[in-house]
Amino acid sequence: MQTKLDIANFPTKIEKMPALSEELQKDIYIKRDDQTGTEFSGNKIRKLEYSLKEALDSGAKVVITCGGIQSNHARATAAAAIKLGLKTILVLRSDTPPVREGNYFLDLLLGADVRIISSADYRERRGEIMREIREESDRKGEKAYIIPEGASNGIGSLGYATAVAEILAQEKETGLCFDTLVVPVGSGGTYAGLYLGNKLYKAGKDVIGFNVCDDADFFRNKSMEIIAESLPYLDNPDVAYGTGDMHIIDGYVGRGYALSRPEELAFLKKIAVADGVIFDPVYTGKALYGLYHEIKKGNLKESNHILFIHTGGLFGLFPKQDEFSL
């Protein structure tokens, strides 16, 4: 498999959520990928360890990536790139002048070159815009490398394929045995990587995703594309995969991407008070809310020992603090 950098704090801890486990009568554990670092906390750094290695190997001096104005991925990229001596250009989506808070504030603090574009341009032209910026950078004699949204491409997804091996090693060490892995799905790379790793290491888990935007069919197809891109990086690319056993549960997008309902925020407070763990409203909060309600509905009967991948997002909470009823 493709080699990677060693930037983050791995392996991340696995811990039980006792109150939630008792309420649901399931063993609910979380893998603390929110603790991969401080500046680059969250799941993105697993992908970036591969993407940024390829950037360095290509001779790049600049990395270009994109996301929403509160993108965890953009902030993690800016922080990790500094440690490697790389400049960062961030193409961020906002239709109004952004407030300097949360991840956007950290982007600026880290010295990233931030380019704000509209939602329409982001949706229809972000790839073209990043390529234009790469050409601009190349003309200045600073070779640039483009990382797609969320580092959700073939090489990025290797971060979560190898995370499955990390989980298996932790199971062996602790005596735990999970039948189910659960993760939020926002750009597809984390889910695709876990799904691929489950196949590569013959882990036998049910890998469940809860989409936080678009729909389940979109992400099943997106995962297929990402996995196909991943295969050339593998030592043994002969992996059987297909949408038939991709378990992505729809119905918890709510008001839309990064938009919260009062009941979702109340759930985050309930979990924080009960188990002392904070989830973010964009990704992990919606996925955990979905898992909770699927179990309450009597679904997921075969899932009794569940490992929820806490993908981070703490800084994204602060712009929403006024929406909480505390």
C-alpha cells in the first residue's frame, strides 16, 4: 500500500459511552478520532497523511483545497501543511461576508490564503477554480497540488482503510469485538475507506454510514468511484466490492447540510450531560442522532457491539452556540 506521513496521534483511543449504552441496551463505543491532534483534530488527518505525502513526492510547494466556510478539512490541511513547509490556498464557500469564528478564524490564524466563492460557483465550478489557482501558482514557480473536498479521493481514503487494521489491533489488545462500525458521511472518503478496509482485512464488520447531505444513493455511487481510484495504490488490488453491501442510512439530513433542528441540538446536549462527550452539529451529531433513532425504532437488531467513529468537528460548534437552548 502507498506510504504515508506520520503527523497525527495514532492509534486513537476507544472508549465506552456507558449512559448511552444502558439506554439503548447495546454496547456503544466511540473511537476518538476527534483527538488526532489539536490544530488538525478529526478524521481528515488520516486522509491527509496520504494526500500530503503524494504532494511532497510530486515536488509541490503549495496545496489547494476547498470546503464550506467552517470546513474541518480546510483547517486541518492548513495546519498540517505548515508542519511540512507547504503553503495553503483554501477555496471556501460563503454567500455572505464570513464572520471570523470557528474554523475560518483558525484558517486565518494559520496564515492560509483564503479565497471566498459563492455557493453556486462552489457547486458548479470549484474544480475549475482550483485548477485556475494551480495554474496561477505554477506560473509563479510554486508547483501546486490539489486536494479535493474532504480529501475524499482514492489516495485519501487509504487513511480509513488502514484505520480498520488499527481497530482490529485494538480489538486483539483489549478483547473487544465490534460487529458494527458507524460513521457520518459528508464527502464519502471516510466511508469508502472503512468499507474498503473491511474488505482488505476481512474484518467482517457491518460498516454503516449516515449521510449528512445529498442522499444514500449518491454516496453509494460516490464510494464506488473513490474505491476504484484507490485500487492502484494497493499491493493487491483484487478486491470485490459493490453497492449491494454498502449500508448507508438516509433520513437524517434534517434541514440540510450544516443546518440544525432544535431536536438535534437538544440531543447533543443530552449526550454531553450523560456521557461527557461533545459531538458536532454538522457530522457526528447527525450521525449519532440517526444511530440513536434507528435503534429506538427497533432497527439494527444485528448490531450489538457498535464502534462509532468520532470524526471531530469541535470548532464548528462555536458558530452555532446561539442556536442551543442551554
